Amino acid sequence: MKIKILGSGCKNCVTLLENTKAALKEISVEAEITKVEDFKEIMTYGVMSTPALVIDEKVMSIGKVLKPQEIIKIIDKVK
């Protein structure tokens, strides 16, 4: 599983990254996490509002700081 956090590096983006790591740890799932801060690359996903969560190249959330439990629900749907 490949997870990308799209955002400029703002506080919300960092929080989403940390919440994603916490969610993965809680459910013992291995994933490659990448932080994408390049706006040209972010735009290729059609994202206009950050932070955004991308799992296996599918945009799963835009403009929200998801809690670990919300991220776990999303991961459960895609794995």
C-alpha cells in the first residue's frame, strides 16, 4: 500500500501525516508514506484544498484533517 499526504507542509498537513502513521500502527498495516509538497504534483490529483490523503493513487480525502479512526475505516475499505 502506498499512501501520499498532499499539502504545503502546514500544521494540518503534518497532523494528517501523524494521524495516518498512528492509524497504520494501530492496525499493524505496513505502508509506504510519502509527503508531497510540490503544487504541480498536487494539482495532477485534481486537489484544490489541502491536506489530502491519497491511497494507491486514489484521492480518499480532500481538505480534512482525518482522525486515526477515520483513516482506519478508509484503509479497511481499500485493502
